[in-house]
Amino acid sequence: MEISMHISWIYLPAFLRVAYVLVLGPVWGCAALFMGSMLLVGSGNENLLQASTNALASALGPILALWLFKVLKERPLQLSEKSDLIQLCLLYALLNALVHHAAWSLIQPDQLMAVSQMPVMVIGDLVGALLGALLFTLVMRRFGLYKVMARLSQDKQDPS
């Protein structure tokens, strides 16, 4: 179900990117995502500049989504609210595709194969993020972790 090395109809790691930022906070989440992506250097046919640009794009998507959520909603994300997670996943899917396509147009124009690939990337990221969010909420409910995560997310979301 993969269209290219970076685009799939269902991209399961999408929610992990969001979760890293929610659990670790924007700064550490971004750092973890960037370093984790950089560990994949050499697994494809990208040079170091291309791989680091993709790693940065991967790290920026969830941070921008969390920031935009706060701006649009005028409040922090509530992890216990399914609608908040769904809206964050939607923002993430849109912003992740935009950031990646902007990076590719500058550094890797060969990644831009067809106009249809951006909507496919949005769908793949959205489906992967929603599946992850569903699993996340099931685990949180099953183990009663909402209070702990709500406290953590409030501490981590406010970098000041």
C-alpha cells in the first residue's frame, strides 16, 4: 500500500510522532523524532542532506499541529477528549504532508511524482494517526492513566 518510500495509504507510525510530542513535550519530542529518523539514514537512497531534511519535516509536523490546535481552540489539548485527539490527528496529517512536500520541493524534487500524492499522504497519515489514537485511548481507559497523562501533557505542552 506504499506509493513511495515516504508515502503510504496507511502510515502507522503517524501517531507515534504525535505521541512523542504529547508525552515528551515539543522540544524533547522534536529531538527524539529527529534523532530516530536520522538512525534510518542509509536505509534508503537519500544523501545526508535529504535524510536530515526529511527527519526535520517529520519532527515539525506534530509540533506545528499541537501549536495550531492551541491557537485555533484557544486552550491546551485535553488528552481525555477523543474529539481533541481526532482534531489534532487531522491537523497533524495536513501539516505533515504540507511540511514534507515543501521540503521535497526544495531538496528532493524527484519525490514529487504526481499531484495526487499529497492527498494520499494526508489520508495515510490521518488513518495511521487515528488508529494510534484509538489504541492510545483504549489503553488509557483500560489502565486508568488519563489523570497521569493529563498532568504530564499540561506540563509538557507549555514550554515556558
